[in-house]
Amino acid sequence: MKVNTMRALTAMLPFLATAAPEAAPSSAAVIRIPGSLSLVLPAYNEEENIRVVVKQALEVLPQYADVFEIVPVNDGSTDKTGAILEELARQDDRVRPVSYRKNKGYGGALTSGFMATRYEYAMYMDSDRQFDINELSLLSPFAGKYDIVSGFRMERNDPLIRRINAEVFNIAVRILFGVHMRDLDCGFKLFRGDQVRSLDLISTGALIDCEMQAKLRRQGATLMQVGVHHYPRVAGTPTGGNLKVILKAMRDILILWWKMRDYHPGAAPGRTVPDDRFPARVKRFFWHLGNRIKRA
């Protein structure tokens, strides 16, 4: 295969972080969050995982915040997830579950969780044990310096077809919304609580990360991306690679793009809103692509 073709293929891999990397703290260092913290845990039929995830969070979070809460969202589970969360809430009042009978989808669960949070910083993590809450140590040094601290999976433990679907989806997001992220749908992110609660979110499915990042970007929110580990699922059944979910996400991305054509909230204090006109987004996409080819 010709060198130029290899470079072009390499360039289609996820783009590098939008903010320059900073030195990581030593493994022994624990840098605390500069304020109170809410952890949102969306969960659908995670009876084999949710108790472990909540218990571990209760052990780890006191290292990062004196005041914290855990907001698990039982997204219409048909197994024992809801009952387990009720039991955990009785044992510790820092566990504040949100529960509803009908499944709202991943985006609906996240939105409900964020709206239920009360504290200065709001984080979310998937409840399937594919992320480790101990790796909050990788995000916490950037809290207060950036509006969004987003993890990206250094090695993604998902089937190949799911990784390909994710990259096609990410390219569409870059072109349509101007959001350039190394791993848009990584389920390990930290936000300013007031900022994420101010969003009027409409996505109920897999498009929620795209909508959040696009709307925050148009407020001029700053972003740091940090590599985190992604572990194989040990229990439960994943739904993100389901064909129905994928087709719905592609349909929803066009609907969201149409609805956000006139979404211009203005910059937050001290922030600059980027040029989000469609020609500018396309120009930035090819600029990133060209840089990737040069570096390959």
C-alpha cells in the first residue's frame, strides 16, 4: 500500500485533544476537587454491577471532596437494579437515586441525573464497571482550570464493529457541529455543575454527548481531554452496539443538527464563542485532517 494511502487512513483515527496536554500528577498524589461533587450513574439492568460501582464510589469520593452525592439513575430497569438502589439509599443518605418505570434511554437518564444534582461539580460514569472511579485522580487536577474534563479511552475494549460505528459517528459530529473530540462518547466526564444544569437537553438516546458538547462549545466552554483506562465488561449486556440504537443515533444526529441551526446562546463571561457557521466547521474539519496526515 502506498505511503500516502497509509497516511490518509491513519488520519481517520480520532483526533488529538483540543487542549494541549499537561503533566500528569504522580500516582501517589490525590488532587482534590475545588468544591462539592455530584456523581451521576446511568443504569439500565445493571443488577450485577450497580452495587459494586456505588460501594466503590462511596469509598473513593471522600478523597476528592468533603461534600459529595451519588445520583444513580434507574432507567426503567426490569431486573433488581431499582431495588438494590433503594437499599443502598437507606444505608447511606449520600446515595440519592432517581428512578422511573419506563426506559427513557441513555440521554434521558443522564439528563434526569444532571437535573437532580446539587453541587458545584457534576461528573458522570457508566455503571457497567468498564471505568474505574479511582481514575478521577486523572481528571481532578484540571477541575477549576477547564469547564469540561473529558476522559478518552486509551484502549477501547469494545468489538471492532462498535469502534468503527463510533468513528463514523464522530466524523459526522465534527462536520455538522464542529465538535472535535478524541472520544466523544466516553462515559467518564467532569463538568461545572451550574453549566451542565443550565443546558436544555432534548436528546434521549446515544446523541446526548454530542448535544452536550455542541451546546457547551457554543457557550465558549473550555475543554481538557485525559486518557483513562477502559475495561472489558464483566457482567450485564451492552446496548450501544445494537443496530437499532445505531440507526436511531444517525437519525437523531440529523434532527439535532436541524434544531440547533439557530442555537446561539452567547458566550459565558470570560469565554469566546467560536465561529459555528457550517463553512467554518467544514474548514476546521479539513484543517484537523490535514494536520493528522502531516503528522502520520
